[in-house]
Amino acid sequence: QVQLVESGGGLVQAGGSLRLSCAASGRTFRNYNMAWFRQAPGTERKLLTDISWSGGSTYYADSVKGRFTISRDNAKNTVYLQMNSLKPEDTAVYYCAAGGSNYIYWGQGTQVTVSS
């Protein structure tokens, strides 16, 4: 069992930066691939980026490629999302998730609002 708690969301102006953190409980954190999703009102939850258990492989959706960076620290049981050059369309609830071929553990989400 893995419990995930996101933090770091908030209100930022367009062009600004935020860093989200996702702290995981449980000693098996390092066994899981980790991901960040987001969901804007009235839309489906979408995968933004993921990182393999070792940190050696990452994926980015086109919408965030070059602006967002995922990283993990297995010693701290934490995954991060550095978000730069934020746009109003990045406004959403951001969720971290853990899993293997499917993401089975989810955090409660953190709100990110980007003002124009």
C-alpha cells in the first residue's frame, strides 16, 4: 500500500514557475513508476509526465514538453514536478500517481491556478 500526498500548488502569474512535490509513504516507493496527471473542470484527467522506478526513463506529453520536468528522490520517497513558463491553460488540479503498467495509487490532488 502506498499513500501519496501532493503539495506546492497555488496561484501564479503566467510565465511563472511552481514546484509540486508528492510524498509517498511505504518502503516500496522505489518499486513503482510515478506520474503526474492533471484535470481541468469539465475535462478528463490527463497524463502529463511519468518517470520509471529508477528515474532512468521519462515521458512528457506534448503540452508540457520543454516546460515541465519530473524527477524523483527514492531516498526521500518523493517525486517532483518543476513547472516553468506556466500558462493559463495549465490551470487544473494536479495529481500524482504510482503504479506499474497501470497507476493504482493516487494522491488527493493540489490546485494550480495560472492567472493571465
